[in-house]
Amino acid sequence: MPRIVPSQVVSFIETCKLTARAEIVQMNELEPYQLVSTLDLIDQIPDELLTMDGATYASFVQEQAHIKDILEKWRADKVGGYQRSGFPFMVSKSPLALIRDALAKCPDESPAPSTSEFNFIPDTDLKTNLRVDLGSINRALSNGEWKAATVLAGSVIEALLLWALQQRHAADVMSAAATLVTSKTLNKKPKPDLEEWALHDYTEVSAFLGIIKTDTAKQTRLAKDFRNLIHPGRAQRLGQKCDRATALSAVAGAEHVIRDLTP
């Protein structure tokens, strides 16, 4: 079953055209199946995406009940041999309009409730983006989207280690990198701009500085290798592909890093 998000339901509602006459619309211009479909789609939106304030959410729930009452009356009209009742509303106050307006305030992406909080990161935007990515990883795992989970987990590790290294003095970071070049752990000295580093650089320097533990470094190296399988040439040479094992290993690497960075 495809994932249903608020914007998709908003788009569907906007296809349910109602003709306004003197700022009034009649609900019986629509077919019952259009209202039933709207309710069915709403039921499929993940709860974590319904981010509304209390008043908006109360209206959102109330208008769904209103639609159910309309459908029930139309069933009674049909049984009684009558035409469907009109149910006039102001244009902006019809049940569909109010539901559309409520859903338009909701995001299409949001972390699942169980997703790590990243409270150790003061940057609100970075924290939110990481939580959204981790929520996407969890959904990818649930849906068997192994490549997406593997790649996203690698990206989360990169972002976390970059952030952690940026909290250290630049001189200490570059000194550690130079030492690792001398020991041939790194093939070449990374550029001064940390944002241009690769996951391999982040991992080895973070491990050397004690930012991440030894077992975390091992798991992160696996995540780096598996993430590289997105390149067709490498996957072909190694005879490997992203699967459940690579996804779980990459996600484990991300969870190890989160554990080490959490005070």
C-alpha cells in the first residue's frame, strides 16, 4: 500500500469541485464516492503527520463526522426515493474546505514518535532534519526499501560525525588527520573544510579523537562500504547489492554513533 501524506489528500479534495453561487456551495453537487474516498484517504495518513494545534484538530475531526452525517442522510434519501439533500455551506466553511485547510498546515515528512530526539544538538534545523531522516529510514526498513535505508543511514552518520568534529578545535582535528595520514590510516590529508570530507575521513578522525568508540568505528566502516554499493561499478565488481543485511548494518552504524554522542 502506498504511503498517503497530507498534500496528496489536499490535492484530491481540490479535484472535488463545488460551484459557488452567492458564496454558497451545495454538497450534493458531489457524488457520495468522492466523500467516502476523502475519508478513506484521511484514515491512511500516518498519525505523526497530523501536526495541528488543538482547535484545528478539533475542527478536522468534527468535519469528518459532518461528512459521515451527510452520507448517512443521502443513504436515507435514496431509500426514501428522494433526491440527495443539498447541504448548503459558505464556500470557506464546507466540511471539505475546512479539512483541506487543516491538512494544508501539515508536513509530508516527519519523524516517527519513537525516533531519537538528538537533544545533544542545539541547532534546531539540523536536529529536525536528522529526525526526519531517521524516521524515513525506519519507514524504509518497514517497507523493505533496503537501498534507501542503507544510503540514508550513511548520510545520517556523515552529518552526525561532521557536527561532532565541528565542535572540536580545528587545529586538533587537522592534527589528528595528519597523524592518521602518517600511519597510513588515511591515504591523504583531508581538506581544511570539513564539509568536503568523506565518510571514511569522518570515521577515522572521530575514532582517533575518541568521539566514537572502537565498536562504533567498526560498524561505521561497514556502513561506509555498504553505502558505496549505490555505485553500479563497485556493486558489479564486488558482486554485492543493497539488501536487508546492508540496511541493518548501516542503520546499526547510525545508532552506534547516536549512542556515543548522546551525553
